[in-house]
Amino acid sequence: MTHFTIMAERDGDWWSLQAKELPGAISQVRRIEDAVVIKEALAFLTGEPEESITVSVEILESGLIDNAS
């Protein structure tokens, strides 16, 4: 199992998600409860099965995610 920390930032009606350990893994969800959908991007980028990936979510204050990464 591989674990990733997901940084979540509110952006209007959406939550922007980015993996701390793999900044290229990004996603958006309307409900923070749906943040696990980023596992699909993580699986694609790492080549690991989605089932072997676990995530924890850190909710950030606005403006803390580096969108340039």
C-alpha cells in the first residue's frame, strides 16, 4: 500500500485537490467527501492499482496550494 496526503482547498463551489507527494496528481470535487476520486490520478501516474493507494486529506486555508506545480 502507498499512502498520499491530499491537500484540499476551497475554490468557489469546488474543492481543488493536489497530492503533496506527487504534485502532478490533481483533481476537483464538489464535495470534500468525494476527495478519494484523486486515487484514479494517483494510480495513473504511479502505475499502481487504485486499490493499493490510500489517502488522507488536509484542508488548507485559501491560497496555500501552489497551482504552478
